[in-house]
Amino acid sequence: MADLPTDGTGHRDRLRQRLLDGGHEALHEHELVEYLLGLAIPRRDTKPLAKRLINEFGSYGALLSAPADELRRKTKLSDRSIAALMIAKASALRLLQSEIAGRPVLANWQALLDYLHADMAHEPVERVRVLHLDAKNVLIRDQLVAEGTIDQAAIHVREIIRKAIDLHASAMILVHNHPSGDPSPSQADIRLTREVAEAGRPLGIAVHDHIIVGASGHNSLRSMGLL
């Protein structure tokens, strides 16, 4: 990072003071990234780099959601700088997780949606998860069941049901992301949801919903009348 221009302490001090006085809303997205990078790259002007990274990855969310190997491949950042970016998302997810841990999921629906969107909306490949719930709809386990290419992931209904039985789950919520950003369900999404629901019904395992997450928002198959 030797080509970064030297940064005077005044600018970074002003960023810090704006953050302390006004919270996260006081800083633009590129300034948040600039400050994170500044923690790892002292005495350098990280503003141009912050803007370039957001532009290269397409958005602030996509940058902070990028895995370490992708950041290494696409940038010349050190592991120290990469970790500074990754800690922002890790901290946000831990905070959002605390809002749903140990509580009935259905009674904290918006908190669940906020967590899932933060975790999955900008993932570059499709990932399928099953949220296993107990009889009180409290989360037992959040399980990644499949990881696919940019547009598909292999899911096996039998394996999903077997895992639910092993965990003594009373209900499930299916979740996956659409890397395209559009959370509209496909016919395959609808078909899979109904197959899992039918397989679980005689075993007393309900499928409460199938949530599809994309950068532009989310869709619930139950709210759409498709489950």
C-alpha cells in the first residue's frame, strides 16, 4: 500500500469526532470504510481506496460481505486490512443474532429478517439454510445445508427431514439467497418448499416459511400464499 498518499491527522480526527457525536448516520458509506481501513493502515489517506473498493465490489454491503479469499484475489489489501473490513460485518451479525437468540422466532420476525438480510443479501453464491425450531419456536440450530453456484444449490429433501428428526425439531424455516439480487421465487423454489412440507407433515414437523433473500429485499412464500 506504499502508493497511498500520506494522510494528515486532522481529517481522521474529524471523522472520529463526527462518528462520536452523530453515530453511524454521521458518516457516508465510503467514510465508514475509510475509517476501518485507517485502523489498519495508519498515517495514510484511505479515502480514495475506500471509494475504489466500494465501486469495484458494487456496493458497501457487497464489499463488507466479501470473503477473505475474494478480497485477497481482487485487491492488494493486507490481511490486517481485510480483517478490519470483515470485523464490521461480524460485529453487526453478532448484534443481530442476539435479538433472536433464545426467543420465539415467530414473535421476533422482523429481527429474523434483519439478521438474514445482513448475513445473506450480498453473498456471491447461492446458500440454503434450515432454521430448526423447538415446540416453542425457539431456534435450535441454524444449519447450512447446501452451497451452490451463482444460480443454484443442490438440496435433498430426505437429508433435511433426517436432520430435523435428529435435532428433535418441531418446525423449520427454509432460507436461501438469490445472488442476482431479485428475491422472487422460482418454480423450483416453490416445488422444493412443498416437497419438504409434505415430507415433514406426517412426522409432526411443520414448515413455517421459506424466505428468499436478495440485495433488493426478501420474499416469504407463506405471505405470498405459496405454502
